[in-house]
Amino acid sequence: MKVQKKIILFLSIVTFLIVSVIAGRAFIGKKIQAKIAQAKKAPVGVIATKVSYFSFYDQIDTFGTAIANQSFSIRIKKDNLISSIDFDKYPFVKKGTEIAKLTNEQSIIAPFAGRVGKREITPGILGGENSIIANLDDIKVLKVDVKLPENYVSVIKQGLKVLVKTDAYKENFEGTISSVSSRVDPTTRSILVQAKINNLDEKLIPGMLLNLKVVFSEKRSLSVPEEALLIQGKEKFIYKIVNNVIQKTKVEIGRRNEGKIEILSGLEENEIVLAEGTNKVRPKRKVKISQTIK
């Protein structure tokens, strides 16, 4: 009997423990489910932006070599030189400045304002070792000659904006198309154009390789960041935020420039849309705007 009682007691304890574990797991599971449900109801912090106007454009990408706006070559025999400015310091001179005084009672005068610098002398040039060879360059504006495909003839014209980049600087430089050839080259099927680039800080110098973007068909349109766009099959959507609730809104889009997407229909100026993290939310979800970006 004693053994039987012990077995019954042992089984009772085991049963109690099993039931307790099951009940505990069920209780914890309910708590977890409640927390999940509560978390789903809590507003999600999101980054938003306002629908705003942006200048969209088409572009022609090309490249070319920077040329000084004006250039004046100087060559002086050392025996004829009385005095001169310091060519090695690449000084800026005004128009009419005396660059060098010569033994024949003559002077070399700057015909325009610019910077004077000594050129490297190529070995073998006649009299090279006994001469000073320098350039006066006007580089406040630089010129670039480029050839563009003939299929752009209908849009290429004077005054078009040109955006310039170079590996030497992170910033962009701007310019305009200053001249367009009156003929298409029948060999290359291209048309020669010249762009003038603003270079007031003189960061760019002649000879540099410049990457050019010729801008045309500019138009201001409504825009949103590229990250805000959702694509499902052939349809495009934006998550609009109305009264802190996500609304899935169908849109028609156009061009893409500089991280922006042109909105042709579906949105209005100053409406608030989800800018980033479209995978974190779903339609009708309540959100909290933690940051607004431009």
C-alpha cells in the first residue's frame, strides 16, 4: 500500500507540474499575443516629406576638355630680359599690367586680365633652355567644345543650361551653351557646340577633363523622393499620410532627376507622404511622423 501511495503521489506531482507548465505557457502566450496586438495598434515612427515642386529635365551626357576663355602666349629670351613678374607663383594680373621689361626698351603688357604661369619646356625645342615660355590665361570663364548626336538638333540651342562635374571636386559647376554649329558633321553625324562654364573661383583650370550634362525640356512639376514610390505590376503607388493614417494612393509618374520622381497625377502640393521605409507599414496603419525631410 505504501508503494502504491508513493506512486500515486509521484504521478500527482508530475501531473501537476505538466498542467502548470501548459497553463504557464498558455498564459505567457496570451501575454505575448496581447503585446503584439498592442504593438500593432501603436503608431509606428516614420520619416515623411511634403509633395513639392521640382525642376525636371531631359539631358545629354558628354565630356570635353576645359579651354581658357582667352589665352596669350609669352616667349622671352633670357638674354633680353631685364625684369619680370614671378611666373612661378601663377599671379593674377590686370589688363595693362607690365609682365616683363626687355633690353630693347620694350615691355610685354597683359592684353587682358588673367593668370600668368610658366609652361613646361619640351626637350629639343629650339632655344628652349635659353627662353622663358609662359601663358596668360583668362579662366574666370572656361570654354568646352563638344560634339552632340545629330538627333538632338531640334533641341540644341544657345542658352541651354550645362551642369559640369569633375573628379577633382564634389561640387557642380554651371554654364550655358554659347554657340551651335550651323552644320552637322557628315562623318560623325554630330553637331559641334561650345559651352561656357562659370569659374569665378578659378578652381577649374585649362586641360581638365569635364563631364557635362546638357539640360533641356526643363519643367517644374510635383515631386516626391524615389524611395517613396511603390510598384506593383504595372501600377505605381505612394503611401499618403492623412490624420496620421497610411493611405495607399495610386499615382502616375514621369521623369526621374537627382533622386526625385515627377508626379503627373494622384497627389497635390504640400500633401504629406511617407518618404522612407515603405516596407514597415501597411495601408490604414496609424503612424507617428518622427522626422520630416525636404
